[in-house]
Amino acid sequence: MRSIKQIKNLKNKIVLLRVDFNVPIKNGKVLDDFRIRAALPTINFLLKNDAKIILLTHLGKDGTASLEPVIKRFFAVSKIAKNKVTFFENLRKFPGEIENDQSFAKKLAKMGDVYVNDAFSVSHREHASVVSIPKYLPSFAGLQLENEIKNLSHVFKKIKHPFLFILGGAKFSTKMPLIKKYLKLADDVFIGGALADDFLKAEGDEVGKSLVDDANYGISALLKNKPVRQAGKLILPSDVVVKSGDKLINKKVNEISKDEIILDIGKETVKDLMLLIKKAKLILWNGPLGKYEDGGAKATKEILKIVAASKAESIIGGGDTVDLISKMKMEKKFSFVSTGGGATLDFLVNGTLPGIKALR
């Protein structure tokens, strides 16, 4: 994979730069510009070397969303003159993007002289602008893409021990490969969020009306050896915060009633996790520990502050966790914060992505 630093002459070259500015928007305003800011080092590098830039991005799932709020925020944040950078249309407006249509990829490629991928967070997608433009143009990795690969690779190439893996959120089907892999690599694997509901239910605990995945992912097999193998230790919450009627109550996991909903991990679990964080030298965290949009954000915020204050190398990934970090203005408190959601998960399991392979 070649870096943009290896391009010998960019003067007056038109660079097709794939970024991911698929950011949250409400009432025509961008709520979080973390991904926009992450792309600025690459954009500034290209402009410094006298390149002309056409930015390629998607927004939303169906291509109907206007890029205007994104464009407005980009120029406000970057302070770049409007004649220096051009935005192509919302890529998902064209069926050929998701379908990875070669004729569409060729049309895109004809607009430029060089292709640069700086969109790690969509590099797990086999879309035309990610995997097919590189077939038709000299192609390179942007600075943010390189940064993502370098930092995320630490968790399976340059492992520091004790290594703590904190995994939350939902979507069990995407997280199970991570659990299996990092039970072998990490010293401790803590499970929180809706994922913990599935484990608690498999252990025979009542989880009430909490979110669970009814598919069989072999959880019971993992629990039989808890702590799992000599190479890893599976840790579940010992207490949780439940919503009981209109009240939030801290309860042991064996005290939950059928009409209650688990919203967050409990006080004792936070204390236990804090001890693991203090002794860790490497912390990888993906996904919130509670249902934060429904009032279950307290523990996640508390643990984020503890991780930020620790001496460990801290690598944070996952869309929802990153949204919370941005709201708390803590992006610079950790060793690295990934722009990816699904891409981060796939990379941590497979060590590469289709968009990375396409640049070779």
C-alpha cells in the first residue's frame, strides 16, 4: 500500500479523494464533525503540494440527502478557500456506487489523475469509489487511513500486557468473531452493553425486557470455561442499572425482575473495571456499556474518564462510543480514536479491509 507521501509530483494534478463525511445532521446542521476534521491533514498535505482536489463522499443510505450542510461545515472548520476544493455529488445518489459498477467507477476515474483513499470507515464496503477506482488510476493511502491501520494494528501486532479489551454495544453477530479472537489475545475481556444481556441470559439470569439476540452464537460454549482458557478471561457485569417503572435502580444480576430493562452496568462493576484499567498497559474499547440514548450513559462516561486518566495505551473504536467522546470533547484524551464503526470491527478481526487491499 503506497502512501501519498510517495507521490513525486502533485502540481496541478487532480486528486480524487475518497473521504467519509457521512456525519449526523439535524435541522440542516452537522451535529458532529469528527470525521471531517480527521480528513484535514490529508487535504492540507495535497493542497500544500499544489494538487487540485475533488472530494468523494456519501451521505445517508439512499442518496437523497443534500451535501450542503456538510459542505458548509467543511469550509467553516477547514478555513480552506472555496476555490481550492470541489465536492462531487452524494455518491449514493448513483446505483453504480453500491453495486460496484465498473462503468460508474470508470466515469469517476476519468475526472482525476490520482486516487487517494482516506475513508477508513467505509473501506469495509466493496463499493465503486472504494475498491474499483484504484483499478483505473494510480492509487494511494491518505494520512488518516495510514493512521488507522498503524494504531489499530497495535492490538494484534504490538501487544502490551496486561491487555484489556472492553466490548459493548449490540449487534451480536458482528461482535462474536471479536470476542473469540481477543479471548486468545487479551488478558481480560469485559463484556457490557446489550451484549452482556445475552451472556447473562445464557448463564440463567433473568434479563426482563432487555434487548437480547435470540440467535444461537455459541455463548454457552464460551461460558463453560469462564475464566476462558489460560490466555483470556471473560468478565461480565456483577450488577446493573435497571429501569423499573419510572425508576432507575442498581441491582445484582441475579435480582432482575421480568418487567425490568437493563440500561447500564452497575456501581460495583464500574469499580471492578476501574481496577482492571489501572493495571492495564493496553486498552482496546469498542461500543458503549449501556443503553446511553435511554439514560444509560453514566457508566460509559465514567469509564471513559478513567481510561483517559490511565497510563495505558488506549485505542477507542465504534461509532456510538466515538459520538459520546466527541460530545464530551475528549478526542485528544486517548492514544487513538478510530473514525470507523463496522470497518473498525472488521479490521480488528481480519487485519485488513477490501479498500486497503485495493490500494496494493
